[in-house]
Amino acid sequence: MAVTLDVEQGEGAEPGRPAGVSSGLPVNPIATAVHLRPRRIEGAAEHFAATDPHLDVTARFPRLARLAKHRRFQFMLILPNQLIFWIVIFVGIMGATNPGRNFATAITWYIWFCLVFVLMVAVGRGWCAMCPFGGFGEWIQRRTFWRRTTKRLGLGWKLPESWAGHGLLISLGVFVGLTWIEEFFNIAGPGTPAATSIMVIGIVASALLVFMLFERRTFCRYICPLSSLIGTVGAMGSVAGFRTRDRQQCLSCPTKDCMRGGEEGYGCPWYTWPGSADSNLLCGICSECYKACPYDNVGLFVQKPLTSVVAPVRRRYDVAIAVLVLWGLVIFQQVNALNWYASLDGWLNRATGMAYPNPIDYIGIIALVAAATAGVVALIRVIGGGARRSTAPDAAGGSTVASKGGLRAWLMPVSYGLIPVVGADYLARQLPKFFKHAPRVVSAVAGPFGFHPGLYNTRLAGNGAIVAVQVGVMALGTVVALWTMWKTVGRDVLAGGLGTRPAVVRIAATGLVLACGIAAAVLYVAMHAAS
Amino acid sequence: MTVMERETTGLMERPHVEVIQERCAGCEECVVRCPAEALAIDPSNWVALADDSLCVGCRQCVRTCPFSAITVEGPVLVDPPLPHGHYRPTAVLGDTSETRLGFTSWDAAVAEAERCLSCPDPTCVRGCPAHNDIPAFVAAVARRDLASAHDIIRRTSVLPDICSRVCDQRVQCEGACTWSLAGGAPVAIGALERFICDNAEIPGVEPKGSAGEGLDVCVIGAGPAGMAAAWELMAAGAKVTLFDKDEEPLGVLRWGIPSYTLPDAVAWRPWHALEAAGAVLNAGSPVDPAQVDGLLERHDAVVLATGAPEPLVLRVPGAELDGVEDATSFLTRAKSALGAGESLDDVGPSSTVLVLGAGNTAMDVARSVLRLGGQAICIDWMNERFALVRPDELAEAREEGVEARFNRSLLEIKGEAGQVKEAVLVDPEQPEPGVQPRVLSSQTERIAVDRVVMAMGYRPDASLLAAELGGSLATRRFDLARVPDRSWLASGIMAAPSIGGRAGVGQLALGREQAYMASAWSPRARLWAVGDALCGPSTVVEAMAQGRRAAQAVIAAQPKRPGHRSGGMAGYRRVLVAYDSRGGNTRKAAETVAQRLGHRGPAVDVLPITSVGPDELASADLLVLGTWTDGMIVGGMAPAPSTVKWMTDLPRLAGKDVAVFCTYAVNAGRAPARLAAAMGSTGANVVADGSVSRWSVEQQAARFAGEVIDAVEKAGSPMAGYPASGSVGVAKAPSAAGAS
């Protein structure tokens, strides 16, 4: 008797056939001629140990596993949002001109934008899994709603390496630009509903264009205005994304169907390999790798909150820059509600013949805040004894992502440590609109049908309560950031041997967190729930 | 100046490798395949790092990176190829000397062999239809080990001396050479193979074990595919009887390839070896469809290797005139005349022969015409850029004096007194490859010709294929994308650029692989088809590889003609238990069934259906298929959709014994019967269908295995005694209450 079961795929196995199984025919002559160089497997376990999540929800909950295996999984996530998105476009142009009574404005700015921030803080890239912009482009690109086909529409170019090397920075630039446009045209504040529609049309058209030009989800990973924000703030989230169950098997996998595409799933649209993912930064939770893996070696994992902030060994400089710029941007959005900013902006506009927000103060304040924060990091480096010791060459060539010499070695862990403060600030910034105007969604939906439930002027909270919640959110974010800063600086700066004065470094770095948190909280008090 | 000399003098510009760290996932696909060891993993960041000083610019990393995270700029650091011999006759009249020659010295061969990078994942091996271990034999040449080099080639080829002469390496091994894929000059693999075969002692049919002893196999057709099958079978100890419609064996090797490309002495070598080993040839014995059943009764297996003997003809006015003939007829006459040092009465110094087609066959005809003293004009309606002819063949033909015109088509043949006198030509246009040329102009050209030879290619014997195979492979093709060997995608060969605007070398190779894999499959019980009979006109090396593979499949399957096989389970050598499991119950049931069946003797493989490919199916005497049950009781129960989808892509399972079961939670309903019916519709003999409750998997799976064994034992001889289709249900789904 000889019974052979399908066992783990080994490097020496005949390609396409699990080790230990023979068809009875002579050994595949191709397999005989293939002598791949040995893979580096040693060190992998240690490298990823801190970031490997342990709770595989697809293993724990078979129903969820079945759902995620289904090809319609992501389609069903996208479909409701896709419907709302088309309604927004239609109603924004054709519906009521009063933004408070128009579904487009109400759902987009009073509900959706707040929910996106809640989602990113809790889940990470949960929104990306259901995003109608990327979903629409992907449907067109794949020429199918959910099926696995090999047909493709579009040119399928690869993003040039000179662009790809900058990682999230293109997305960051688009976000900063789009925010300026949104402020300039007063799209969300509340502006006109048609402006919201036009903005949505603009985003979907841009997304579609990029999907037609480039392969996979190049738009989502590199260009989408929300990608840098969700990528950085989403690091706080508890969903680790789809990860390997057994890294050893992933490393020795001969086909890498999760990357190239398999029978049941496409290759990862986000250019992420479950075998080496060390954070939720670039997992779009689309489940393609889960479907594609022929060895059932991928699962959807959850992790402790903040794991993707503190644990990754490979810190990215583009993320560090994104954190600083996003911090500058959210501070701008707080400052612009204050009287002295209105005076400054008015003066600049008169001098330059422009309108709110004047690009000089817009970029200036963002740059000033980001540079000031970076300056504080430089100061911490000096007083922490790091300036003399920092001789590590920048080995990353032109890549923004991996640069790590000099000050950058300090900026990365400190910026990562600040993520909870930045995330809390963005969340707090959305709260006034939610508390003041969320009930208007009911009015906006009911109005066209002749119902007027009288909720138009209903608020979920008064100004005082809103400020209290905002300060509370900042306090929570600051406390959390104190812990993350302690961990990131402790591991990357101090244990990494970059600073010689541990106490000074820790006190200064956590002091930076406190300063940031307090500054944002004070600004919220001064804004008095302005939206 | 060689690369080494340029390196020493410091004149060499080196390639530069850029790893986009932002996108590099550290998967090591480039690291394990880099021939120059220029890539490694940086353990601190777990991304690839490149060392420019080691890079040779082959760009294998670029082709294999799943995320396009590597770019290479700069030169391909490969030495120019060494010229190998070429004989250019000053006067071609009557000259049958071989024109393409190999390396004439060890030094030249070694220098060429040293150009090989010995790639860890050699794309040339995938490009070779026989999958010769090219890096290994090239390395043996480099160390001047002729015996090893020859042994290595002989592991996968029985006609290397012939293939090295007639293969179009440009679209096979050399086209897939890493250097070639990078835009450089490939290693002269064909010339090296030929050098080995020209210098090594050519062996006879050497015994390779006794796995085929006791088998009596009939091979119909004694061309390359038939000879390769016979060789492999006889080497394993099988008794082989060959049939050929011609009075002599060799098929296309004898009549279709001129001596200046394939000398007779080389072409006849394999047949002489087979003859010496005891092969029996029934020459001049064409086999018609009605005789196949009789052959299957007298032999354990039949291998259909009838080739593509029917020439394609163009039906134009005047095609019936004297002086119009097909390529088969002309080449046979020309080869015979030239071999005897004679000439043909109808092709003399003043004759102009119009050859229809400008492919390789047409070039053979035209060059033979020149050797007989005539003038040859080849016309082809395709654009020259997309032409199928070997570029070197076309160049040689033109050099010898053949006039090859593309974008020309024959409109009419005009005659006088029943004899060809004139050809009327038109100019079609073909803007893109794969598009049928169209005649847009009414302008015609008239040329005086004495003979017209139709040399557009050949086709298989349609009547035999229709009767035995239900058509050629093209009409029976099952989607290999469903059961693929996905390592092809990882190797980088699929990133090869297109050739002449058509498919790339990777796509060509994967298409050949499809036919290669199908050759192990028996479309009818105990009958295998190979070569042109299986997949339409192809090449000598493909036919040879398929012949070997079919023979190996015959040996693995150990078919026995009626009355010569053990009955019951003892008759099975190999059982495949394939399952589609969602929550693990079906897998557990499959393993239990496998354990029980394994106790009765046969080797048992247990695989998920996603891992079941043609090889696994082909070599299994009994297929047990298990799946889960889908649907709600009120709406009816059915096998899992994924299993149904998998079954739709299956080839015909003619004669294959199959048992099916479904696992269920409450009630399997008609799911097992539906599964059985679906399998039956593929032509399989369904010996049992049953169901297994998820609440007592092991117990019920063991019961089902027992029912399978009982059914097989009761029927007596495996693969006989069951209906040709439909199901024989021996295990009924228990009621929900009973099962729970």
C-alpha cells in the first residue's frame, strides 16, 4: 500500500505538484533541470516576529472564510457604496441647491468623511476594500464585476520607478492639493451640492484614467488622495490584513500565485506579498491573495491596536514625511477657523490678488508645522547625543521609502510615534460636522419624497459638548501616542544605538507628543466647534 | 573583444540594477533565479539588494519579479556567438551535401558552451519541446565530457541527432535562452547538441528497467512520433508492433526533409536501432478506422501516430492541369532522384517551378528544384514580416537562387494542351499578423511557369481522427489554465517578446506544452494519440516528445486487453482521490477513503482538485471524487459549484473508472446522483456514488470505500463491465434523520 497525501510544497517538489505525490509518469524533466538558488529563510522569523499577528479570523470563523473565498466578496462590499456614489453624483447636480437638504452634501461630508476616519482608526484600509472609486476603475480594468479572468482593458503600464520610488508622497501631494481645492471652492463647508458632485466625478474620472493607463491598483496605492492618510493613520487599526499563515511555506512557494495571480484570485492589486507584509499599510483587504493561494496559506488576521505603528522593523521614510505633512495640514485646518488667520489670509489675498485659502499661507502653515516638528526631532537628536554618532550612510539611492541615514533615522521612529496624535486630530476635526449636521441626512433623504421630519436644525450635541469630545479625543490620542513614542524611540533610537542619552531622548520625544496634543486641544477650544 | 577582455581592460560598461525598494516584497523570486548571483536579500529590511559588479545584464530578475520592482539598464554582457560551419555550394545542381554544419572542434564548442549562464530556472528547457536539460549538457561540453553530455540529452530525446538538424531553435530553445530574452545572441544550443551527437557513439535501444514487460503495444505510424513511442516502450521491455501506410518507415523524415538538411544516414539511424532491438514493422499497411477495434482486441494498447500526411491543396482554376502536384509527391520524387544522382524528366534546366507557399516545406521544394536544375519561384500571401518560415532557411534559399515573393497569391493556373503554362498572381495585403490577407487590388501579374507545386503544409488524416478522437486536439482542448503548471509564469519565459508580431516564445512553448501534456491522456480506453495526429501539423521534436510521453503513460497505466488483466481491485495500479473541501470534512473523508482503498494494494494519491492536472488524471486507473453539497433542501441539493466548474474543464474520461461521493450536513439529496451523472457525461464508468455525513465522516467514508471495493470486485475486470456513461449507484444517501 502506498498512500500519499497532499503535503506542504517543498522547494524540491515538482512544480505544480505537492511534494510526495507522483503521477506515475517519469519525473517532470523541467523540474529536473531547475536548480533554484537556495532561498534565504533564516532570519525571516526573527525579522517579522514582532509584526506577525496571531488571530486568524478566517480560521476562527469558517463562515467568514467562505465569504472571503467567494469571488463576489469585494463586489458586495463595493456595490452599496457604488450605488450611493452614483446617487451623490446625480442628486448633487439635479437635487436641492440647499446643501443641508441635498443628499450629496449631507452623506458625503456629514457622514461619509467621519466614517472613513473611524474606519481607518479602527480597521486600517477597511474603506479601501469597499471604495467605489477604485472599485469602479477595477471593474472596467478587469472587464468584469467579480470573475477571475485573464482579460484586461487598458494599457497595463507599470508606474515608472522614479515615481514609484516616492511611495506615498504622490498621494500625499494629491491630498494636499485636493484639500486646497476643497477649501478654495468651499465644497465641504458646505458649498454647493453640485461642487461635491463635480469633485466626485473628477476623482472617479482620474481614477478611471489611471486604471486604464497603469496595471493593478496603481491609483489606489500611489495616487488616491486618501491613500497616504489611510495608510498612515490606519496603522493604528486592528485589522492586520491578509497575511501568511506559515511564512516558511510562503518563502518556498514556487509559484507565488498571490503576487502573480492564481486560478481563483488575481495577483495582489496593491503590490503586497502576504509573506512579507509587516504592517497593514498596503493591504487593501481585497482578499485576492486569499483566493489565489493554492495552499490555503493566507488568512485574514487581526492584531492589537497600534501594532502597525510600533512593531514594523522596516520603517518607511515616505510614511514619516506623510505624518509630518498631514500633521501640518490638520493644524492648518484648525488654524483657519481662527480670526488671526482670517486677517493674515485676507492681507495676503489683497497683496497677491488671490482668494481663500491663499496658497502661500496654506502651504506655508503646513510646511512650517511639518518643518517645526522635524526641527524638534533634530533638536532631540542633538540633545540626545545622536548627532555625533549618526554616520550611517544613506544606502537607498534615490528611493524615498528606504532612506535612513542621519536625521532620517530619528525622523522615522518619532514620526511613527506621532501617528496617534495625528489620527486623533483628524478624527476630532470631523466631529463638529457630524454632531451638528448628521441628522440632516434624514431630511435630505426624506425631502424628495415629500417628508419633512423636522430634523434639519437638530444637532446631536451643543458646541460645548463638541469641544469637550474633541479635547477628549485629543487627550486619548495623546496618551496613546505617549506609549507609541516610548516604544518606537526606545526600540529604533535607543536600542538601535543612535542616541547616547536615553532619558533625555525619551523625555524630549514624549514631550513632543504632549506639546502636539496640547496644541491641537487648545486650538479646538479656540475654534469653539467651528466646522 | 570578449566580455572578459573588456572587463580586464576596464573598457566595459556595466549594467545597473535598480531595485525599487518601495515595491520590493522580498519574495526572493529574483534572488533564486539570478544566474550571476548578483541579487541577495537584505535581512535588515527584507528587500532585494543588487550588486552591479556581478550583474551580467540578462534581466532574468526583471522578467521574474512579480511586482515589476526591478529595472536593469545597460548592456547585455554576452560574448558574440561563434560562427559554426556552413556549407555553401558554389553550384547547387545535383549537390545533396548538408548545408548546415556544426562545430568542427572541441575548442569552438567549449567556447560556445562557456557562453551559457547555466540559469537556475532555465527558460531554454521550457522552450525545448522535449525539455532537454540544456544547461546540464552544455556544462558537460564545457568540461569536455562528451559521454555525460550525450547521456543527458538521451534522457529526454531519442532523436537528438535529427532534432539538432531540423529543429527551428529560434522559436524553441534558443529563442527562450536568457540571452535571447534579454535581446542578446543566444547560446547556439542546436549546434552544441549536434556537436555532441556527431561525436558521440549513437546507442541502440538500451533497456531501461522492466516496467513495460508483458505489454503488447501497437503503434500506428512509423514517423518520428511512432518511432519515439516504440523506442521508449521497447526500452522498457514492451513488445511493439508498428504499422505504416508506406513501404518504408520514417514518415516525414524520409520523404519530407531533403538530404541537404537531413542526410539519409542520420535519418535512418533510429529505425535501424529499433529494428536491431526487434521492432516489427507492417509496412504498406494503412490502418482505417474500422481496424482500430480489432487492434485494441489484439494488443494491450494502441498508439496512434499517423502524422499529417495529407498535403494542403489550393483549389484554383487550373489546379487539375498536368504539371500541378503536391509537395509530398514532389519531394519524394526529388529526393529519390537526387539520391540516385539522377534528374527528373519534368524539371530541367529550362524549367520554372512555381511553389505555392513560402514556409519551410516550400523552401525544401524550391531548393530541391534548384538542385534538379530548375528555377524556383515561391509565393506566399502573407507579409514577409509575419511569415512562418525559418529566417535562416529563407536566407539560405535566397542565397542559392530561390525567388521568394511575399504578398503574392495565385489566382489561376492557365494551361495549354492540358499542361501548365502560366500563373496569374494577385497582390494581397496583410497589415497585421493573425489577420487573413485580403486582395484589395484587381491588378494581376502573369508569369510563365512549367510546373506548380503546392507546398502550403500538411494536415492529419481527418477520417481516422474523427473516428478515434472525436476530432483533433484543437477541438477537444481542455483549458489548461484550470489545471496549469504555474511555475511557467514564475520562470520569466512568459515575459518574452513576440516573434514577428505573433505570439512570444513563452506562449508558443506553453501551447506546445499543452499538446505534450495531452499526449499522456488516452482519449479512448487503451488508445493514445501523439504527434500531428493529436495536435495537427507541428514539428519533429514535438512529435518525438509526445511519442515518448505517450509511451511512458502506457507503461504507467499498464493497460491490458480483454481477458489479460486481473479482476477487481487487484487490477488497479493507481488510484487518485480528488476532493474539493471547504471546511475540512471532505478532505477528511477523502483521506479515509484513500486509506481504505490503499489497503487493497494500489498506490493512492489524495489531492485537492486544484492540484489535479492531466498527469494525475491520466495515470489513475480509478478516480474517486469527493465534494461538499451545496444548496438548501427545499431547493434541491447539488455538488459544490467549484467542483462542477472543475468538471466542465475536464477532458473526456473515456473508459476511466470513477467513484463519487458528497459530504453533507443534513441531507445530500440528489447531489451524489448529479455528480455521478456529470462524470458519466464525460464518458467515465461511474462505479459508485454515495454520500458521507459530516457528523460521522470517518465511519461513513469507510463504508463508502467498502462499497467502491465491492462494486469493483463484483464487476470483475476494472474498466470493463460498466455502462459507458451514466451512474451505477451502489450507495444511497441516508435520510437526514438516519445520518444525524
